[in-house]
Amino acid sequence: MMIKDFINRLERIFEKFLWYSRLIIIIAVICTVFSSFILILIGSFKVYLVLKGIIYAFSDEEYYFQFYKKAIANIISAIDVYLIATVLIIFGIGLYELFISKIDEIEKDKKSSQILLVHSLDQLKDKLAKVIVMVLIVTFFKHSINFVYTDYLNLLYLAIGILLISLAVYFSAKFDKKNNE
């Protein structure tokens, strides 16, 4: 009987240890949210560079045409970085909700979007997938602007890429509509 009590007590201690070991995820949550903050600062700096250069661009016509391409590249890069920051925020909050505790403020706030509300790993995966598709679209757009189209084959590749992205967005929206019904 004494050995059985010892084994039961040891089992309870081990199970408690396993349960509380989930709290190590807090490190990932903090690092993810901090990384998102850093990316938002980086994206904002890219926008600042555009704002800083625009004054000089309007005063020098030759510089304007060089600045125009740089401005578009910086703004698209900023959007790309903001989207990745969004992925990190969704991921960090989702990890917190799944492993640590429910966030009461998300449940209470009826005015804001419920995009950060996560009840399962599948919901987190779906939300991340949507934002990642948007990141890929913006990245494709950024590279297609800077690409030099030297022949018809390059234009064909661009058209095929646009078609594939359009199909991905179409099927993603169709899948969401089907799941929401």
C-alpha cells in the first residue's frame, strides 16, 4: 500500500510538472511580440525615408524619377514588413491563448475584429495562412516591379504568376465562404 501511495504521489507531481511546463511558451510569446514591434519600427523607418526624400524629389526633376522607383520599393517593403509583423502578433497571441490562458479583453471587446480570437490550433493555422498568402502576394508584387522584362518569356512568367496568385486568392475566399456557412 505504501508503494502504491508513493507511485500515485510521484505520478501527480510529474503530471503537475508536465502541465506547468507549458508555461515555457511565454518565452516564445514575448519574443514573437517583441519581434513584431521591431518589424513595425523597420517598416515605419522605410516610410520615413520616403517622406524625407519627397521634399527634395519635388525640387529636382531628374532626382524625382530615381526617387519614384525607390519610394515605391520602400513603401511596398514597408507593407511586406507590416504584414510579417501581423503574422507574428497573431502567432504570439494565438500561442498565449492556446497554451497559457484566454485573453479576457479579446472576448469582451465587441467593437474590434475577432481576428485575434483563437480557440484551436486549426484556427491559428488558418489565420496565419491567410496573412502569409498576403505576404507572398506583396513580395511577388515587390519583385515584379524591380524585375527587368527583356523578352516575352519573362512577361509570360509574370502573367502566369499573377494568374496563380489570383487563383490562390479565389480559392482561399471560396474555402472561407464554405467554412463560414
